Amino acid sequence: MPLPAAIAADRDWWRHAVVYQIYPRSFADSNGDGVGDINGIRSRLPYLASLGVDAIWINPWYPSPMEDAGYDVSDYRAIEPVFGTMADAEALVAEAHDAGIRVILDIVPNHTSDQHRWFRAALAAGPGSPERDRYIFREGRGPHGDEPPNDWRSEFGGPAWTRVTEADGRPGQWYLRLFAPGQPDVNWNHPDVRAEFAETLRFWFDRGIDGFRIDVAHGLVKDADLRDIAGLPFPLPDDTPDGVEHPHWDQPGVHEIFREWRAIADSYAEPKAFCGEIWVGRAHRLTAYLRPDELHTAFNFNFLTCPWLAGPLREVITSTLDAHASVGAPPTWVLGNHDVCRPASRYARPQEQIDPGFPNLQHYLGLPSDLAVGRRRARAAALLSLALPGGAYIYEGEEFGLPEVEDIPMEARQDPTVAGTGGAEIGRDGCRVPVPWTTGGDSFGFSPDGAAAPWLPQPSDWGTYSAQAAEADPDSSLALYRRALALRSRIPALGDGTLAWVDAGPDAVAFTRDPGFGCWVNLGAEPLPLPAGARVLLASDDLADGAVPTDTAVWVELA
Ligand code: NOJ
């Protein structure tokens, strides 16, 4: 099906798109089983169109045992029955396009599920078989091979290796899995792996999908000798000498894979685009993935992890813009996703004290929290991110100012991090709680009334954050996002391009964009004056005597 003319004309869509992330389990449940689904997404397309987003990114919707909420894929070219059918998926793509919204899927190339046909074949075929060579099987260390082959650690806790029982019933080889035991890493040196994923890209592109978010894009290639990490930190520090590489993150060999993928995307008449999930720290290592023959965009996690402090924000914005300009790629501006603490709750903490590492709730436990402050900052951060050059991401519920749910009982938590760490970490469920659509009802409009309980419990006050509550409040976060997105689509200065910094004092983040646009953000205690002649277009909170109050962002038209 050709794209409707209105969106087809925008061939550079990925350079400026505002992409709304849908975590399908938690967005909208149409059939009452307590888990969100594709028809639920379809029912909310009018809402997404009224919000004004350009695209949706849907987290994995493929068949999966759900050991890691769908990031353990057992069949890359089908739909998980809990989410619906291929016909539902095709209808969603067509309806989204008709509503002017592009569709981005999530591809998971670092690992499959242990239920994938390849992994089952590898287990059945035994050591030394060609089937095992599609994964990373090794003998263990130690006299009986009962120690893992190297010192790599799982992202979810414990060693990154699981030992299998061979056909004769004896403990045998170990396989690498950087995430959960049910997520064996594939061997990207194997031609079958390359061919299979290339075919999967084409399968979905042929069905009208506009792009892919690439899971763990920096992890696909491993050191040829599976060297020990031996204490090397990651991300590598800024002053790391050339030639020092981490053995399983950001290996230089990964770039060749994305060159091949780019050629596949470019072989289509319609513009297809990639966005890499690439946690590498150093800005130049991120933008190496964005050279003109590689990926189109990548998530800007340096911005996401930056505390709400003016100096660090100016620095991260500058380093982002410089690094992206060096390869001609547009930055993205990201405040949250399904893996990290929601921004309203992150910004609620004392910002000088927060750990700039991987920003999940675990890091903030024990720090005092003022949610009113956090939500106010999150509104300001939204205006900031939508004013910066490039594209932006909104994670479902961010537009309601949803907080993290911090008190999910341990027994209700589902993230494999909880089991992987023996309960020492609480995991990422707090940002995945099903979205509230209505002020009341059994599940605040997530499922039909009378349905099974939502797959994660919702707090009793969840309805106060709902879409329905926001619709009734002209000053809600939702109203702010709608106005911002409507303005963004008609202000020529916004989207792709450049900015010029304005020195408005140490506690301000202030810049202009041509023609005639300015964004002033006040992170200090004193009101921040606006420049003479500035006409206010939009403010994240009320202004005080024409000045920008604390934790407020303002968009202005400049004379
Ligand atoms: C990143 C995904 O965003 C996360 O949810 C998942 O657990 C890991 N990759 C492993 O696939």
C-alpha cells in the first residue's frame, strides 16, 4: 500500500520526527486479558493523531515466552497471540498511515529467545555442530568445565553464561547470554545470522513499516577471543586511548552490519529509517554509528541521563550537536523509555546527588523526592527537548506527567532483573505500569471494565494522572504537549537544524533558532528575564511579571 500523499511528501521525516513510544503490554487492552494489544493501539490512534506525533515506535510484538517482556523473540516474522494477529498488525499500519503517523518496529538482533527454532536445534545438535555455531557456545573453565568460559556479566545480574545439559544427561557446554538465561546471544560472524536478519528487515519493510528501533545495537559483535573484561569500565572513560576496546560492547566490527542494513533500507522507494539503542557514553563513538552509510538516528542517552542542572545540560547539548554535525546526522532528544525511571520521578530527586549512570529507580531509592517539583521540571524538559534541533521521543504517559510507580510489591514485579539479582534490584517495572485513560473504572480505562487485572498493579490514585483528567484541565501536561506539537509543526525554525546559544546566566539554558525563535529555560532560584521584545508562544508554567520562574521553559518569538 503506498503511503498517503500527506506523509509521503516528507521524505526526511526521520530528521525531525516526534516519535511516540508504545510499550504494547501497557498501552491499551482491547480484549480484557489485562495485557495491552494491537487492537488497543488501533483504538487510540485518534488520540495519538490529536496529540500531534509523527510516528509511533512499538516495542517487540513478536511471539515470545516473555522472559524479558518480548525482548526474547521466538519468531521474528509473526505476531505474539497475546497482542493479536498479523491481520491486526497490518490494519494498524494502514490506519496509522491514514492518520498521518508512521510506524517503527523494534528489532532484537543481539539475542533470540531460547525457544527460537535455531536455539532448539542448537541444543539438540550438540557440541561442535553447525547449529551451535549460530550462537556462542564454549566449554567451561576449570578441571570439570564447571566455571563460565570468561568473566562477562549479565546485564540482569550474575554471570553472562548458562550451562546446558547435553543429550547424555551430563552438564555440557555454556552459552553466552548478556541478558536473561532465555536470551542466548547470536553469533554475528555466521552468514546465516546475517541473512536471517536481512530477510526479517525486508519482511516488515515490505509490509509498510517505516523503520526499526534496534535493540542493543552496540552489542552484536564480540571480541574474537572472548577476552575477559578484567575490570575495564563501560562506558569507557573520555580519555580512553585509541585501540582500547571493551570485549563485548561497541566493538568496531559492528559498523559493517549496519552498512548492510542501511543498503537494505535505501533499496526501498519510500524512506525507511533506523534508530539505534546504543549506550556508549562517548559522543564520538555514538555518532560513528550515524555516518551517512550507517544508521539514521540513535537515542541520545547522554541527554536522558543528564541531571536537571543548567551547566551539565548546556554541555551535553553542545557535545551532542557537535558530534552529530560532524557526521551530518540529526540528534534525538529523549527523556524516558521502558527501561528507565520516569522523568517526573527522576527530576523529583536532588539533582546534585543523582547517579548519572543507568537511570533506573534503583539509583534513586533513598533519595528524598518532591513529585510536584519533578513534574514541573518534566514539563520544562519537554519544551526544551521539543525545541532542540533534530527529532524527539515521548514515552507513553510522559504527556500525562506520569510518575514512576515506586512501591510495586516484590511479588508482583516481573522484570527478570529481580530474579537475576536474587531480589537485590527492583528492576524496571515502575515505568511499565499500564497507562490510565480514565479517572475511574476497574483499571482506569486500560482494559474494559470487568476484565482480568492489569499485568502490573496500578496505584489507587492512578486516575488523577489519566487522559480524562488531563482533558478537563487546560493547564495539564497533555494540553502543554498538544500545544507544543502543534506549534512545532508550523514553526519553521523547529525540527532539524542548528541553534545559537544565548548567555542568560549560569542557571539558564537559553538559545535561539532561525528564523525568530527562542527557548529560555530557568533552572535557577531567581526569575529569569526574557529578552526585550520577545513574544511568548508557550510556557511550561505561568510566568511571573514577564520573567521565567524556577524550573520553567518558555518558547518565544523574537522580534
Ligand atoms: C534493551 C531493551 O530496551 C530492554 O528492555 C531489554 O531488556 C534489553 N535491551 C535486552 O533486549
